[in-house]
Amino acid sequence: MQIETLKVFCDLVESRSFSRAAIRNYITQSAVSQQIKNLETRFEVQLLRRDGRSVVATAAGRRFYENSRAILDKYENLQQEMKSAGQGIAGSIRIATIYSVGIYEMSVVIKSFLRIYPRVNLHVEYSKGAQVYEDCLHGVIDLGIVPYPEARKGLRIIPLPADKLVLICAPEHPLAQRSYIDIKELNGQSFIAFEKGIASQRAMDRIFQENDIRVNLAMEFDNIETIKRSVEIDAGVSIVPFLSVQKEVQNGTLFQVHFTDRNFYRPLGIVVRRKQSLSRAARKFIELMQKPQSNP
């Protein structure tokens, strides 16, 4: 059995499509079908079943997929190790994250990493948080970086330094005259929030509930940039990571206010497959991400 056959099988499980698996491997759909048939004949077990227009792995197929993916990861790492032997770290890393983390927490790290390891190809894409978990679980990416990381079956979390949260308001807002505020003073304030279901908003709801705070929900958005623009026009106040508003604070379009009673943080974590063997390049990237950023 060749390593290419394992890749075809994994691509088919991940894409649930014979045509997409064929395209990924530059072969015909019939060639994909034949390789799967050969695997099932060899092991005398059904690995896949039809589910409408797509295909899904059986219980045996899922076990075969998990072990095949681990073999492919190790093989890829071996290739990278051999290519970079005596020439420094090389290879590629596929990373997915949400927009705000990619722009504010990762940008400095990416510049430093590429300066130190210029032969590594970094591919970074922005996704919804839920999609990051799915792509990591199915081997579409090597690393997923998310706020408020959640433990899930088949995945493990590598903790990263947390972001300090601050209150932001427009320059003309009464709170702009303050440097510090007790979070309970937000009771009754017009508040611009993330949409329900987003991890950041679920965490904010818990903070408000724990402190018996009831804000007046002014607007809800699915991204931090729109929240900042809405605060700038004084549509309400909001709570965001410190690093995400430093440009606006320096330009004077937003004011930030720290909390007096206690600090609040947005935890970050790297999501990887539980049985995944990380390449040297990925391990070095994680090391850089684990160094604290410039929170106050």
C-alpha cells in the first residue's frame, strides 16, 4: 500500500466528495473509487458509506482515517526534516484563526517568524470560530488559533497568553473623562455587543451575569471592526481586547477605560489534533505565539 492511497482516502473523508478528492490528488473519480475498493478488499471491511450525495466514514473507516492521518502527518514532517537538514527550518504551516486574532495578536508574531525562518511558507486564513475547530479536526489546517478555546473530542488545546479587556467609548462620551471604572457602573449603559452565539459574547454575558449588570443592548455585530466603528459614532460603549484598539486610542477616535475592581481577560489557545505530530516549523511558531504580547 502506497502513502498516496492513504492521502486519497483522507481527502475523501474530509471532503465527503469523490470529485473533490480526485481534484486534490490530480486523478480521476474512477481512480479514487478503485483505490477505496482496493482498501476495503484488503482489510475485508467497509470503510465508507453513501449519505445522500456525499460519503461518510463508517466506524472502521473513522479509525482507519485517524491512523492514516497520523501517518501522513509524520510523513510530511519527515519530508520537511529531510529538506531542511543542514539548511535551517523549512516547510509550510497552514493556520486558521478569527479575524481579530489574526490582525492584532498574530501580525507581529508572523513578521518575527518569517524574519527568523524565511524558508517557511505560512498560509493564514480567517474563519468563523466553529469552522476553525472543524478544519483542524479534519486535517485541513495544522494549527487553529481561537479565543475562549474549548476542549473537544479529537482535539487538544495549547494555551496562549490572554488578552486584557478594556472598555471603549467615543471621545464625547461621559466615560471618556475617566481612566478607570468599576464594571458595575455599566449597568444601564447602551452597549454594543457581539452577536449571540459568538464565544466572546457568551463570555461577556457571563461577566455581566456574575456582576448583576443589565446593559441596554444597542447593536450586535459579528466582528470587532464594526463594533469599533459603532462606538466611534457614540452609538454605545463596548468591551474589547486591549491590543485591538491601540491604533484608534492613539489617533484619539476612541478612548479606553480600565477596570478598577479586577482585570478581565480573553483567553487564547492553539487547537491541534490530539494525535497530530507537529513539525519543527509549527513548534517554533507556537513558541513565538506563547511569548507575552504588550498588554498593560
